[in-house]
Amino acid sequence: MDERTRLMFTLIPFALALGGLLFVFLGMRRLASARAFAARAAQAPGTVIGFNTRMVGRYYSHQGSSGPLDFPVVRYTPLGGPEIEVESSVGSRPRVHREGQPVTVLYDPAEPRRAQIQSGCLQYALPLGFIGIGVGLFLFGTAFGVGAWFLLRALP
């Protein structure tokens, strides 16, 4: 086996494991941010008043197609403030909410326009997905690296 191949068998597992750790770090950071926001946020009843539909990169649904995402627009009244309309930062297809649906809105009391619909799934799915992918990449990279190490040791 030439030196270039040996180098690739060393670098690829290292890059996969390192990429996995990066995904875990980003997921943990986003999870901590979501939990911190939920802890300091005030709650208010709100209503889904419509949807903004737009393309956000490319995604693939369980049917295998790609297309735009629907972002719910919510109207709510923060404590002691005027009525506010905000667009959720989380879009989906198919829609998770329906127009006219009552929802609980979490908002920053210091900045009421910074708000989101209370939903454990939507708040935590992306960070937990990143953590899961990261752990998988790390384990795969580590297993690949250990296997490559044994292989390279056995070869002359």
C-alpha cells in the first residue's frame, strides 16, 4: 500500500470523527440556547393567522420530493403591550398547525417580537437531530479509524 493510501486511511476517519464532534457541539449549543430561551420567556395565548411559504434551500420529505416550507404567522398580545404578529422561525411541510388554531407563544419580555410557538418537538428536534447525527459520525469515524489502524499495522 502506498503512502498516499495510508494517509487517506488515517485522515478520513479522523475527519469523520471530528465532524461528528462538531455536530454534537452545534446541537448541544442550540439545545442550551432553546432551553435558556424557554426558561426566561413569558407565555401568551396566540392564534395562527396564516402562513408564509418560501423556499429555504433544498430539503427532501418522506415522499422524496422537495419544495417550499410553510412558516406559521402568529398573532398574540404580550403582557402590557400592543398586539403583535410574528412569523415562526420554524417552517414545515406538511403544516404542523392550521389557520385559526390557538397556540401558546413564548416571547422575550424585553423584546416581544422575538417569539416562537411553544412546541417541544419543534424546539428540540433540530438540536437532538444534530446530536444524533454527530454521535453516529463520531462512532463511525472511530470504528473506521480503529479498523484502518489494525489494517495498516498488518500490512508491510
